[in-house]
Amino acid sequence: MKLSRQTTLRSQATVTGVGVHSGLPVSLTIGPAPVDAGYIFIRTGLEGADREVHATADAVIATEFATVLGDREGPLVSTAEHVLATLRGMGIDNATIEIDGPEVPIMDGSAAAFVAAVDQAGIVTQSAARRFIQVLKPVQVAIGDCVGEFRPFAGGFRAEVEIDFANPLIGRQSYCFDLSAESFRREISRARTFGCMNDVARLWSAGFALGASFENSVVFDETRLLNAEGLRFRDECVRHKVLDVVGDLALAGLPILGAYRSVRGGHKLNHAALTALLSDRSAWRVVESETARRSRNVAEVGSSTVGGLIAPAYGPDVS
Ligand SMILES: [Zn+2]
């Protein structure tokens, strides 16, 4: 079956923009990668040779304002989460992400430009069966009053995200998201990065968010939304948090079969929860889509095992 196979991009596609923290211009090109490669960032434009880093939880070296990937020589690429969310969200298993600067371009603050790039590049199926990380038991982490928890879930990948901001214009919002290429595109991909004016000012004074503007961020002050064009969704903020969850958990290296609940979370919490899951070898196992299909056909196994929704849930959005 086509949908149970791994996928990659058919060709390359390029987006150009600026980094939200550096404010510097950058060009990013997504392209095909072999079976079992996962997501590989290739940093070009350096004085020496190009450097590569696999987008995995091990490669995360900072999470304070954005997800930064690097190696022993130091940071390589930051603000990786929106392009990774797009690749995972659109059901792509293997891809290269070439970048000629230190930071993924922020574009409009959402994943829309990366979705357009995937549409332009096209998606092809590969010869090998798709593999998944199946969550076998609950794993929870807490950081202050933030909680992140994985638990087994039979229907593919589900994100349950709650936010609770003091700013009354954001306030409490929650979103339950069942991942498919179609739901990612429709519900999540267009939700933009957001912040409060006080926080933006604090970031500026720390030398971050130098490229932030109303072109790429939803900004609130205490009494109003400062963007003239308004919101794309009434609950755009929590939808963006879902986008970040999909991107941060793409660092698992394989699609996850399970549910992930995040309360007041961010990149740091998502990374801590993913690290806790992956470091407990009794909490997960790798399953292949063909294995999943076979186990579904064994009557005694029942509905607690990997269900029939898997392949469609992660299928590429192709017609
Ligand atoms: Zn984000």
C-alpha cells in the first residue's frame, strides 16, 4: 500500500526571508533525502565545508526562545520548529533542509510558506515501510506549573494543548488536534507566532527578536491586538502552540503514535517531555506500518494496538 511507505520530496523548493531573532536575510531549500534519513539540516555559506545536523532531540542545544540545533562545534540552525512541523505535519519522512544562514526564515510567523514549498516540490513515496515511535505507557514531566505528558493512543498522533496567559486578550485556550496532512494544512499551518508587547520589548533588549514585526508576529498589548489585519483564527494563539508541538516532537526522528498533552508549555517543555519519553526504553517501541497492519488483522490483539487509522493519518496530502 502506497500510504504505508516512507515519503520524501519529489524535487527542491526554496523560500527566502529573514530570521526572527537575527533579522538577517536567509534562503532555505527543502529537498529529497533517502529512506531512513529523517530530516537533515545542511548549513551552507560557511567559510569551511558545509555542516550537517540530523534533526533529533540529541541535537537540541537551546530551547529558551526557539529550538536551536547544533553539534560539538556549536549552534548550526535556530528556529527550526516551523519547517520541521511542516515536514512532519504533511507526512514527509525524509528531507534535506539546506540553509545559508544561522536561522530558519520566519516568513509570516506561521508554516504557510513551508507548506507552499512542499506543494511546489511535490511528495513521492519510497520503497521502505514507514516506521513510527509507538507510546506504550504514560510519561510526564513538569517544569514549574507547565506539564507535558505522553500517553498511548490508538488513533495516530493527537496533541492536546492548553495555554493560560495573564493577558486577557489571550487568556485560556485549548485545542485538541488529530494530525493528518489535511488537518495540519487547514487548522494549524496558518497560525502565526504571537507575543505580548512587554515580552517583545524584553526580547529586543536581550538582543533577540530583532527581525520581529507585525509582518511575522501577532502582538498584543494589555488592551488590544496591535496587528491591523486582525487574527486568522479566534484561537490562533493555541493553534500556533499546536504547530510548535508538532515541530518540536518531529525531533523524535520518527512520527509518534500516541497522544501528547501540553499545559502552559513551550519549546523547553516539549523538548524535556520528548527526552523523558525517549530515555525510558520501556515507554516506547518502533513499529513499522506493515507490522501495524498485520497486528490489526489478528483478532485477539484488539483495539489497544496500533489501529487502522495510521496509514491515512500520516499519508501525504496528494491527490
Ligand atoms: Zn512557533
